[in-house]
Amino acid sequence: MSAKPRVALIAHDKKKVDMIMFVRENMEILSKCELYATHTTGSIIEDKVKLNINKMLSGPMGGDLQIGSLIASSQIDYVIFLRDPLTAQPHEPDVSALLRVCDVHNVPLATNLASADALIKEISLELES
């Protein structure tokens, strides 16, 4: 892994507020990471939480695929994709392609707040070592 953990942040529309709250609650840890996000999610995080984000295209324009490419080329260490399993819209990123590339490249992927909390604990341990 790199000196700074590289974390991708993606959220379906109905999970963007959850993502903002999650990032705020974990700002001390995430501020020490290199952060990547799809454009809309990244812009909201920058605006509301004031963290620097490397923004890809928006999800409907292929930003999730750009993040998938970064995963495949070993440029992302962790993925937090807060997805809406019940009412995701057709224009929103599909977790299945990211799940596949994360599994192929052994990159942890959190899809809900409970698993995101577990990833944050792992990132915190990595930062301490």
C-alpha cells in the first residue's frame, strides 16, 4: 500500500446524506487519506466537509468505471460505496462491476455504514503503523 491510504467514496442519491455524515464523523482519519469520488459525491463532500477530493466523472457518465480502472491498476486501497439496495435508480452506478474488480484485486469494499465503519477502523490501524 502507498504511504497514504487511497480511498474511493461513492454514494447512490439516497445515500449521499449518509456519506456526508460518515465523512464528517471520520474526518480525522479521512483527512489523512488520498480521497477519490464520483463527481457529484465528491463535490458534495468538498462543499459540506471541506476535504480535498480527486473527482472522477459523475456516476452516470462513467465515474464508477474510472474508479474501477484505478482499482484494477492498484491505485485504490479501499472502496466505500454506500448503495441504496431498495430504490437505486437506473442512472446510478452499479455496485456489481466494482464488486467484481475489488474481488479480483483483493481490495476491501464496504456497501453500508456498518461495513464502512469496519473499513475506517482498518484504515486507522494502517495510519498508526
